[in-house]
Amino acid sequence: MMGQQPGELESLIEIGKSFAQTYQPVLDFAGWKVAMLRYFDVVAPEHFHRVERHWNTNEVFILTAGEAYLIVLAGDTRPHLPFFALPMELNVAYNVKQSVWHHVLMSPDAHIVLFERSETGPQSTDYAPLPDELIAQIRAQIRL
């Protein structure tokens, strides 16, 4: 690039990328984290067995490739009916509100960009296994 000094670009922008088949944070700034989510066992429909919620943050999901479903359930201390299995549209932002039970299920070619607070992790996340009957009802709505 013309006129570029060594390290000049890095002083102006930060680039985050990941092609790993997992959840991978790529940028962290001003209290927010950007992560890439690609297909792996946790988001495979055949391994679906639990949902999670983050009590410290909303979480934004943007599907940029492939197909995915955003699973959302009602409930305060435990998830319960009703549930919603939303087929995600490409390049649409879905904001899962703080403390809402959720999960994503993805096709093998799917890619999702996530935004959440930097401190979000196992220490600020509750996990809840779902009963087999509810898992079957949710899976019946999924077309991946």
C-alpha cells in the first residue's frame, strides 16, 4: 500500500478473523466482544439437549452463511413453553435479550457473527438441560 509506514494500519484498525469450526472470540473492545460461530457438535441438531442464558448481557446473532435456527424459550428460573424455533434469515440481526433461554442450531456450512459483553462466559451463563419430549418437539420444527 502506498505511503504505508510499518505498523500504521494496525494503529488505525483491528482485524479479527477465525475459520475454526467452533465459537471463537475475535475482537474485544470497549466492553464488547465479537465472536465467530461455525458448525461444531454443540450447534448440530442431533446433539441438541440444552439451552443457555446470559444474565449479564443481550446477545446479537447475525447469520452470514448457510442455514440456522434460533431457539428461544420462555422462563425465569427454568426454561418452559412456549418455545420458538426461528429460521434465521441471512444478514438480519437477532437480539436475544438478557436472561432469555436460547440456543442456535446450524447447518454444516453456516456462519454466525455474535456480539455480547466482554465478560460473558461460563461464570455469567446458566445452562438448562431440556426434557426429551421438548427436545423432540423442537427438533420437529427444524429443517436443516
